[in-house]
Amino acid sequence: PNDALPHLKGYVMLDFEAPVLTRDDETYGLFLIDATWKYAEVMARQIKEPILKRSLPKHYRTAYPRRQDDCSDPTRGLATVEALYIAYQILGRDTSGLLDNYFWKDEFLRQF
């Protein structure tokens, strides 16, 4: 990224290797990186200030048909809209309309 990032104090960023997001995190804003695995790592390195990191429960699986060679389990990584939906569910936020235009919405929601 070439643009300056917004100030991230008061935000939580989703990360695979962090403690699981819980309702106790409801006061934080969410900062998501929307990119392929390769570019997400590059983008995450651009964040210079400390940011609280949380993960999503590992049992959730994507409905998005991934075909990435650099991912050992292509169902583990979620589409950004899926991650946002799950995070909002956990935090008790309104999910109305979040998945309205998501092509794989029905398949994704079957796991709930």
C-alpha cells in the first residue's frame, strides 16, 4: 500500500495466530486486510503501530472456491466478507445485509 493507514488505536485485526475473538472484544473496531495470502502478508508488514490481534474459531470453513497453491488447507482461510460476518456474530453486531450480494451465501450459512 502507498497510502497512509488510518490510526489503529481502538481496533483489533484478525490474524490466524492470535487468541480467539470473543464478545469481550466488542468495544473494538475491526481492521481487516482484504487480499490474497501472499499480498496480505506484505500488507500486514506495513502496519507499524501496535494493534491488538484476534483470530476466529478454527471450525469455520469458507464457501468460496479457492485454488491457491500457497495454502495447505484452502477451506481454512475465509473470504473477507465471511470473516467480517463471523466477527460481527461473535461481537453481537448487526449482520443484516452483509451477505446479501455474496454468491456463496447459502453454502456459507449452512455451517451455522
